[in-house]
Amino acid sequence: MSQFDEYDAFEGASLSARAMAARPMPYLDGLNPAQRQAVETLDGPVLMLAGAGTGKTKALTARIAHLMTTGRAQPNEILAVTFTNKAAREMKDRVGHLLGRTVEGMRWLGTFHSVCVKLLRRHAELVGLKSNFTILDTDDQLRLLKQLIQVNKIDEKRWPPRLLAGIIDDWKNRALTPAQVSTADAGAFNHRGIELYDQYQRRLIELNATDFGDLLLHMVTIFQKHSDILDQYRRWFRYILVDEYQDTNVAQYLWLRLLAGGHKNICCVGDDDQSIYGWRGAEVGNILRFEQDFPGAAVIRLEQNYRSTAHILAAASNVIKGNEGRLGKTLWTDAEGGEKLRLIGHWDGEQEAIWIGEDIESLQRGTRGLRPYGLDEIAILVRASHQMRAFEDRFLTIGLPYRVIGGPRFYERMEIRDAMAYFRLVTSPSDDLAFERIVNTPKRGLGDKAQQTIQTIARANGTSLLEGARSAVQDGAIKGKGGAALRQLVDGLARWSDMTRGPVIAYDEADEAVLDDGLDLPPQPRFGEPEVSHVELAQIILDESGYTAMWQNDKTPEAPGRLENLKELVKALEGFENLQGFLEHVSLIMDNDRGEDGEKVSIMTLHAAKGLEFPVVYLPGWEDGLFPSQRSMDETGLKGLEEERRLAYVGITRAEEICTISFAGNRRVFGQWQSQLPSRFIDELPEDHVEVLTPPGLYGGGYGAARPAASFDSRVEQQAASADVYNSPGWKRMQDRAGSRRVSQPRGQTIIDVTATSSHTLGDRVFHQKFGYGTVEGIEGDKLEIAFEKAGIKKVVARFVTGAEDIPF
């Protein structure tokens, strides 16, 4: 039987099924009117606009069950696509539960990629492949692109394989073949990018392979060029259902439109207010254009929320209505009561973490007048992964169990482990494990043979690997570029180690007395104050080793986040006297966290939280530049701001019972205090549904500026007003700055650019964390010669000083 005959046989079976009498439909009884309308509107295009917590999965699965129960379609005639395998499994299980039996024959329920790979294996020869083609993983893809870059004699450091992979992936997400990419779309590789893309696709055909982007791209191409095949699938797939339609990219959108172009029996389920993946190709315009793409479409809004309190829904709705590009809906609930959304400001990020830790323990004990909450019911949702560090440090210190969802814990992240290996080697040169980790990170041209040479020399002389490396470069055992890079590393480690101690100023008399006893020991030097602080030294190590530059040159989407994490690591050093103390602290707290089973607080990014819900949610770091993200707004302007606002909406609607938003008035960046402005999204919270734990006057009207201070709880106001931190010059300056802030418009970043050259001029009065106050007497690039009041004349990198008038205390 041919593949076409196979489906024609199913056609006959479905005709007889449709002639059967309708079966009982108990799954309809638990639906609200809007859900029932979405389930029973079977013919023609349907957009199920489902807000957060409105039971869209329940309606979607009931619709599938209804199609089969009424005889409209057999299981094999329904195409249902999702974005994750987990969602596909859940959908199939729910359909079986609604029907009271295991559903057989649902062959076309799965992710976009899993469905397309089945289709492509049937028609592989139409794009030059065999049916047994392989799908390359990311490592194989990068290896192939690296080969092409080398063959074309392109500088790999300037145009790394990951950059090219990202550009090609973007083209495939937009369903562009090499012939369809315009010069304007060529990206950073200019005209060479299109040429390399074409070579890459040809090489994949030669290897009988695809990457993940090809699975959709090839099927779109086949459907566009072979109308007979497209018509056959239109006939086989009588009904099409799509989950999370707001997250589709252009290729997925075209694929769906092609398949639904005949009968137009397509039901798309989504929420334009939860489209938060634009950075990976999702097009919110796909859902916004639905009625234009399918004239006469039924748009059914699911607005009754079964998750959150009225206060939480009102806050979320008031924030998201600031977006212009949306279809519009208003969430509501018939549940009564509940806690207002709480808003609180803190002095800095560390205080924010301390307060949240104490509040969690209070909730756990049930001492806030509410029911006790288990740790599994509590989540902290951050905008950027580097925010997790303060919470992890605090929770490890007080023994509060936690888990990080969607990635490793802060001190287990690759870039943090690399950086700390450098720090370990500076403080303990005999740490061979640290040396092995960083000797070729970043790449120094030291292959396995060179590293074996180092190990052989070290073993022969009974020394550490670092000493073995020093001997190898001195004796010429490792030559060429690798030898030169290794010498630079060895010399750098020695120099950085010396910088931890400062200059020799004398020899201890006690050591000389030991020599008088006849012991042949060298006198021990006494060192002066180090010329740079350990915080500055940490940054110097990362910069001079090339590690910072490695991530600055990396063009992958993850690189900016890794750089932010490195900044956060350097910031963490400020609470310790030296590098050694910090390394000991991390070792001890990580050792104490044995990862026992049991309840744990969940920490994750807002992106990772989509689709989840928790009784208690904390949303820290609501400060302009952090949230909304300055980088997102700089790159995409108003479009980026609207996606950030959708992210705020997603965060608030994760909460079922208690939602707390917080922000810090100050952040320390490489030892410098930076005043922060509360997020513009805080201005958009509705006063009647928010309990303000910090009066707005303290932030220059950053929230509820029109609301008189007298209307707040006087006890809270008095407590806040008496706190010394709120009367500091930095906070008063922030009040002045907040008064002139334009709400909901992209603006300049409040955090300084730590990579810029000096912005100081001769005669400026400045402040340094270690050396105190001084006056700029000389400028050379980004280095300043400063006459400090107590430490004398020092040369300091400009980013480690700030204007004396900007010190917030």
C-alpha cells in the first residue's frame, strides 16, 4: 500500500465514523461559556485568545475530544502542534482522560520539529536528501561551519562559527533559502554570509544531513514547489490545532498557513500579551494578523482566570494595557478576597535578598497572619540570571533550601567556575585543577601535546603544573604561538600574585633572629598595602587574561548574560577583605549545601517561568535599565520595550495568592555606587490594588506620584523616614532625577559603561573605594594619576573611581 493509499483507507473509516450517532459529551460540563464556545466552534478559522490562567489547555484538549466524539475527524486526521514534547504528552494524556480511554492513532500530535521530521522522511528526495538523513546537533553544526570558515580563509576570531550559526538560524527561522537572502539581510558577514550559507547547505546535502532549522525550511520549500503534495496533506489533516501561537516564527507561520490554505479549519491558541521570545525569532505579529490572514475568523477570548486573586489580575492588566500592539482582553476572577500586590524599595541588592529571605521564613512559619506556605510554593523570578547571586549567597548562608530552574546555580556556571579558577591559581599557584581548567581558556593554541609536555615536566621535577609551564617556556619545550601565549599567562599569574601582597617594605626582625640560631632560612619580607584592591585585581585578572574579551567577542545570545554574571562575581568580592577569603567563603557555603531532598524555594528567570504558577511570587530588581532591560530597548526600541512589558505581565500572572515587587535604590558596579530609578512599570501599577511598603516620596514619586504621602499607613511611613539609608545624598539625588524622568519611553542607561575611557578631567575631585578622596593630576587613556589625601599619588584605572559628589553616603 502506498503512502497515499494508506491515508485514503483512513478516509473511508472516518466517513463511517461520522455517520455514527454522537456519543455523550461529559467533557463539556466543566467548561465556562467562552471555553465551550471555543470547543464547539469547529468549522473555519478560530483564534482562542487565552489569557494567563484561563484554562486554555483544558479548552484545547476538550476541542480535540469533541472533534473525535462528534465524528468530525479520526485521530489521524487531526494535526496538533506544540512547542515542547512535555506539552504534547500532556495534551495526549488529557484527551485520553476526557474520553475515558487510551487514544490510538494520534500520529500527528507533537512539536513542530517532530511532525516535520516525519513529513520530511517521506519526501526527502525532493530536497536532495535520502530518507535516512541525520539531524546534526549544535556541536556538529559548529564543527562544519568552522571547516567552511577555514576553507574560505576568513578570520575565525573576527567571525566565529557561533556568529555564523546564529545568522543562518535566523534566516531559516524566516524561511529564507540562500537564494532568497537579500544583501540587506546579509548580516555581519556581508556578502560572504550568503556565500557561506549556500556552501553550508550544499555540504549538508552531501552529508545527507539537516540541522533543526532545515526541518521546517525544507517542508515549506516542498509545499511551495509541489502543490500536489500540499493538497494531499490538506485533505489528510482535516483539522489543525496550534498551541502557543504567539511564539511561532516566520517559518512555522508559513508552514501552518500553507497547510490550512484549503479548508481553513485551523484553531490557534495563544496570548499576544505573553509573547516574550522575540529574541529567538518569535513574531508577535503572527497572532496580531490572524484575522487578516483568515478573514471571517472567530476570535474567542478566554478571560476568566482560575489562578490569581483580583488584586494580582488588576495589577497585571493595568501594566499590560500600556502596550499599543495587542488585541486586548481583561482578565477577571469570581474569587473574592486575597492580598494586595506588595511593593517595597531597598537600599541595595544585598538588602533586597536579606529582606526576601526573612519574608520567606516568616511565610513558612505562618507568622504574617496567613496560612503557612511550604518552600515548594514560593518562587523568585528575576529579569537577568546575574541577579540570582545575591539570593543564592543569602540562602546558602542562612540554610534556606533552594533550586535554580532553567540553568545551573550561580557558582556552578561555566564562566564563574572559569573566573574562580583564575582567582584560585593567583592565590594558590600549586592548584593543578585550576591550572588545567584555564590553561587553554581562552584559546591559546595549546593542544593536547603541549599540555602533556607541561605535565611531563611537572612530574619529572616534582612541581606544580604552573611551575612545569614556567619551565617549559623558559627551556623552549613549547614554541610558536602557543609558547608565546603560555609565557604571557605564566608571567601574568606571577604579576597578579604579587599584586595581592603589595611592595616589600621591610624584613621582619623575628625572621632575622631565627637566622641567628643557625637555621639556614631566608628572611621573610613584610609587605605593604596592595596598590590595588582585590576587587580591582579581580577585574584586572579577567581583562588581562583575555577572558573578558573572549565573551565580548562571542556573538552568541548567551554571551551578554555571561558578561553580566562576571560583573556580578566581581561585585560579590566587595564584601570580603581579599580573594582568599572570598574563595574560602564560596567553598564552605557550597560544601554545606548538600542538596538534600525536600521542599525548596525556586529561583529562575522570568523567561523560564512562563507556563508555571506558584502561590507566592517575588519579583525583585524592578529598576530602569535592569527591568525593562536597557539592552533590549537599545536594540529594538519601542518593540523591545513592549516585549519587556509583556515579560512584566507574565511575571505578575505567575502568582496565585501573594505577589511582591521590589527594587533597589543603589547598585554597586565595580566598587562604585550607582543610584537606580524604580522601573517605569512600577508607575503603571494601580494604586487601589497595591500595598506600598515604602512611601513614594522616598523615590521622588517613582510610584504613585499623584498620591499624597498622608494617605499611606503612617506607621510604615515613620519607620521608613527614620531609616538613615533613605536620607542619604544618593537617595536625595535620585528623588531629584526621578522628577524629570519620562515614563514609558526608552532612555539612557543609568549604570555606567565600565569599558569606556576616562570621562574625568584634570582637577576633578574623585573617590576610590580603597584610597579615599583625591584630585586628578594626570590622564593617560583610561588611566588616571590621582593625588589621594591619605595614600599619596597613585595611578588608577578610571572605571574604579567615581566623582566625589556622586557618593551616595
